[in-house]
Amino acid sequence: LLKMPELISFEVSGSYLGYRFSNNAGTKYIDQVFLLSSAVLIDITEHFGIAAAADNMLNQSYIDRLGFPVPGIEWSIKGSLNL
């Protein structure tokens, strides 16, 4: 987490998922993958903020643990209200 002036934060995270067996017999597996994500968090006021994030920034194609294919980069924008 990198803290810039008081109102802006930037964070980068990565995770590695190794080979994972996908059946009880151990004959099928899901490939390994490295995922990189980042987010920018901006406090607009004391009570309101916004965040923009990108998950899977390396655009890896992989299968999740439930067997579903995962698309490329996932973008999101979120707002928060703190009362």
C-alpha cells in the first residue's frame, strides 16, 4: 500500500495459485497461474470515497476451482459512504 497525499492510496497485490487437483482420484488438475491486481482509492470528502481497481492485470486465462473459465482483466469502480 502506497500512501500519497492524504487523500489518495494505491495498492498492488499478487497471488500465485499452484497446480490444483480437481477430482478425488487426483487424475485431473488445474494449471498454475500468477494473478496481479491493483487499486486506486480516493477520499473525496471525510465521508465519501471512490475506488477503481483492475484484477488479473496480466490478462491470464485460467480455470477457477469450480471449473469455470475466467475472462481477462476485470475492471471495477466502487463508491463508499462513511457516516
